Amino acid sequence: IHRPLFLQKRSTNEVMVEVHSVTVDCTVTSRFAHTVMTSKAFNKANSSQEIFFEVELPKTAFITNFSMEIEGQAVSSGQTAGLVKASGRKMEKFSVSVNIAAESNVTFVLTYEELLQRKLGRYELLTRVKPKTLVQDFQIVTNIYEPQGISYVDAHATFLSNELLPLVEKTAHISFSPTMEQQRKCPGCDGTLIDGDFIVSYDVKREKNLGDIQIVNGYFVHFFAPELPKLPKNVVFVIDISGSMSGRKMEQTREAMLAILQQVHEDDHFAIILFDSVIETWKDSLTKATKENITEAMDYIRRMSSRGTTNINDAVLTAVNMLVKDRQMERLPDRSADMIILLTDGMPNEGESNTGKIQENMRTAIGGNMSLYCLGFGNDVDYSFLDVMSKQNKGLARRIFEASDAAAQLQGFYDEVASPLLLEVDMHYPDNAVDSLTTSHFSYLFNGTEIVVADFRVQDEEYIFGDFTERLWAYLTIQQLLDKRSSGTPDEKANTTAKALDMSLQYSFVTPLTSMVVTKPETEDSTSSPLIADNSYMSYAICARKSRYHVTDWIPLSPGILVNGEIIGDKKTPPDGKINTYFWRFGIVHQTLGVRLEVSTEDISLFQDGKWVKLLWSDAASIKGSNVDLLVTKDRSLTVTLRDSVKFVILLHKVWKKHPYHRDYLGFYTLDSHLLSPGVHGLLGQFYHGINYEVAHLHPGKVPEKPDATMYVKGQELNVTRGWQRDFRNDVKNGENVPCWFIHNNGTGLIDGHVRDYIVSGLFKSV
């Protein structure tokens, strides 16, 4: 599956960016797909502006290369980053931005690779195209090279009209290249028809033998998909009917189960277990799928309704025990597949609720004798718990998304596992012919799927398809190592992680263990920043109003660490002259570690190891470096951990009421100020180690619970008001109320703004 691409310029003036071309070029060689997405845009404006390149690609794909070319010059250094985040059911979104000069071109080129998996008798490439605008040169091209030959190929799209359908070639060379006029929604309008999925599906010719083996440059790959009669299966459906399944979820589950039961083969055996806090079995043992039993089971499903809490542990153990007992009583065919299909939408909260203990219980009870498939319904389910539990028991997990097609998702999953052909498949090769074999044992082979095994150091026959087998072997090995990370022992996880990381780096695959830094050219105005300059002799001041300190200059927090901030009022002052003193930008420098960080309400830039990396608040992202770790929680917070130094959080506060002078702003908090050195100083730093103060002359203020008082500190007499502020250190989403003194502006230069009472009493841990 592959899902390219759309280019988007995030601006209020979309017509200032002209998209010249969007090209998706995919070459499939023996199921291994190599996709190159290219887009060229032109900045028509008379000033520079930021252009975003965004593309959706499958979660199973690995990015292998990305480049930008600006006015014919390849990018070699600079300050941006490619980000990958989840985007829907099967895909992830890659995004990167670059600032383009007036009347200049930029060309983006993204490359990724993946091994296509055979499902239900076909391979599928799905291209999601959303160019958002008419494109002068739009083209999708797919070339398929299969040594076995292609048995069939088809191509269609959700947006293809009768007029566009003839444009699609349907051979081993598939192409689609509508003109701008053919892209238009209507004559003379600017809207585009190209908005949806372009799908290519195909299968290969198969001989009735032991599969197809291809050898290239010492690497081989073995594809095995025999045509065999299906095995009988014994399946126990374990269905969550707790209260959270009420309404539409229950309706969709009922609809899916009614359709699935009609498809159960007459040679199969099945059972149904419903559970909330109580475990309810349709029958005490598995039943053969006769017409009469199917009809009775469907009536039972029609009557099910939601009720109590969620006892996953006892429900699945009941299913296991039922299969074990029926095996012992010889009620099931000897050569048949035993499987449990669990459907749940929530967390275990009845009976055994510790997920680790439940996983242990299932592993012990199942003992490798059956497969457990887990379907996680909706957004509240603990999917990682289900995923690990499935992998530990020869199965797999699947998310069922809450949507109008949830019933079809459930039925589609069942279709994939409904027809087992082989059990406990072991692929054996001569010992002197293999060296680093990918997984060669498979619990099941289902009809319409395919087993793929790869290895290297075979030196016999060669084909003419380049080095794709080496990359296919590396891809398959890394994918399997990543899968093992979630289900092995701690030592196994560490070993597989280390090996997967080494191979990811060796073959330039962007995986969950690696990241990609995309650089762009340095310019005269981007090589340094006034917020992060090398200057250890800077003063500082605090200008605070309402809910935050607002630092307009440097704050030395500890030796080697400098913090600086810029207030919104410095950027744009309202007509009434009242300066908005909320932060919109911070600069942080750790001189010893060589780390520079610039955080604004728009983005986050990090300099380390001689390179700049840029992150967006709209993405959930993390970076682990040699001297600093960053963790971005989408549109909420940035957690910064400096190696052997302090940890702090910067919060993004969104101002939803849009106004020319009401802007998003930032808050700054240190989380472990005990690590700061005794030498921390500055107007803000003075509060880290406490100061002596006294509050006297309390008298009622305008609000009874907010009395006015006089504070004596450092020889100064300050007017203060008792009040509350929100502390976000422990809860970055909602914060918690803490008492504070609002300090009126006395013109002393000591404290201009408000200070929490625990700050001036020496318990200060956040700004």
C-alpha cells in the first residue's frame, strides 16, 4: 500500500504558491515497491514565504531518502526536520517546510520502500492524492516487474468519473495523467476532482510447486503461496458487552457477527462467549456449523445487549478452557486450527485488571496450542496491551475504528483469517546455503496470503533485477525485529532493538528507532539568532502581567545555561499602547553541551551536533540526542531534558478568541530545580534559593478572599494582593490552583509583576 502526496502552502493567500507538478513514480520488483514522490512549486509572491510538503505513506513503509532543491541548488545544511506522525488507519503523514524566496522554485523529492503483503489473493497499492489545487503536470505511474508473470491487474479510484476512466492504462505499466482541464470539477472553476484513493491491485501467476525463489548478488527471497484445500477451524468468538459497548458499537458488532456467522464453513466448529463482569456462554462447548446451529447462534446474537464492567481475563480463559476440554474429549478434528477472536473496546476493570498479569495468564493457559486474535474497538481501548498479548500467542491485533464502516472492518478481518491452509509451517534450507535467515517458522498460512523468507550468501544463479533482494532482506529483517521488541524478554527486547537500529542505519531506513534530519541552506539572516547568541555577559529583566513571568532578556539559570524570552509586546504593540507581556518566544543555550534551543508559538528549533532540527507544535514528536532529549506533546507542551543538568517544560497556551492583539503564548517551568548550582543568579534566579520576606498590614481588598497587604523584601516595600494562579508542572493539560501574591508595579526594578508565595519563600520550582 502506498499513499502519496499533497503539497500544501499554509497561508491565508493560497494563490501565491503555484504547484507546477506532482508525480508519483512506483516500481514494484517481485513485490518490493520503490516509490518516488516529486512535487515542484513556485512562490509567486514578492516576498519569501514558508511552503509545506506533506505526504501520506503506509505505516509499514520505511523512508529512505528526502531532498529539496531550491532554484537548482541542492540543500546541504540548515534548520528544518522531516516529521512523521500517525494519520488515519493505515498511514502516517510526513511533513517538512522550507522558506522560499520571492519568485523562486522548490522541488521536493521523497523516496520510500516497502514489501507488499498479499491479502485475499492480491497485492494492493493505494495512492491517496489530495493536491488541493489544479496541477499543471500531474502523473501517477506504476511499473510492475514479476518474474512469474502477472495473472491479473486492475486500477480504479474513488474520484474517477466516466470521462477520466479511459485515462488509466491497466497493464504491467499503469499510468494516470489528467490535464488541468480534465482535473477541473466544472468548466472554468478552480476546484479539482483529484481527491481520494487511486488503487492498483494485482496478483502473479503461480505454479503448483514449492513457490518461487529469486537470487540476486548473493541474496535470495522465497515466495510461498500454495493452492491447497482449507483446513477446518475451531473458533471461539469472545465479545465484550460491557456498558461502553452500548449504542452504535453494539449495533455494528451485531451486524458484523450476523454476517460472519453466515460465512462459517460447515466443517468448522464455533462458540460464542459474551462478557462484561459476568461470563456468559452460548453453549458449554464448541458446536459444528450446521445450518440449524448457525440459525440458533444468529438468534442469540440478535438478543445480546450491553450492561456491566469488563472482565477480559476470565472471558478469554473460559475460551481457552473450552478449546482445551473439547480437544481432550476428541470433539474436534485432529487436523484443524484452534483460534480465539476477542473483541473489546475498553480496559480490564473487573476481576484481574493488571494487564501484565493477564498477558502472563493467557501465555500460560494457551501454551502455544492456539492463536489469540484481538480486535480493539474504538479510541479508549488499550491497544498496546492487546497487541502484545496477541503476538505472545501466535496471533495479531487489529484496531477497529469507530466509523460507519466498523462492521465491514470486523468482517474484513475475519475474512483474512477464515481459511487456514497450513499449521506450524517450517521452511528449511541447506545449512551451507543460508547465513542470516529471516523468520522461517509460521504458525499459520491462510488462503490468499503468502509466506516470504529471505537470506544472503547464496552464490549460484542470478537474475537481472538489480539489488532489490538485499534491500528486501534488510526490510523484512528489520520489520520482524521491530515486532519482536513488544513480546520478548527484557534481554531479547534490548538485543532486537540494538540489531534493528544498526540495520536501520546501515540501510538508511527511517524506522521508529531512527530519525531523519532534513537540512536547508544557511543564509545571512539564519546563521544566528538574537535569542541564542553566544554571550555569557547578558543582563535580564522580568516584565510580568497576569499569569506568567515575561523575560525580555537573559536569565542565567546555572553555569553554562542561559534562558532568554521575547514578549508579544516586542513583536506587535496595540494601538492603546498597553504592551502585551506574554511570551511568544524563548531562547535557551547550554554552552558546555553545545545545545541551542529556540521555541516560539509557531515552531521549535534545536541545534546540536552541528545541525539544526525544526519541529512543529502540530506534531507529536520526540528526539533523543547525545546531550538533549525533546518530547513534543501535540499542541500542548515541550519537555526538554539536558544531559546531567536540569529538565524543564515549555507550555503552549492556545488563545481561541482570535484578535489582532490576543495571541497564543508560552509558559516556562523547571521540573528539577534541585539540580541547579548554588551560583544560579539573576533577577529570576534569586528566587531559586529563597529570599527573606515578610508580609504585614493585611486589609480587605476589593474581593474579600483577595486581601491587600504590604510585603517587605530586600529593603523594599511592595504592595501585594492575595490570589491564585495555575501551576502546570504536574498537570500540563489542566494545571492546579496554587496561592500567590500579586506584586504591584512599584518601579523598583526588583520585581515587576507577580510572584507566587512559594517562590519568594524559597520553594520555587517553576517560572
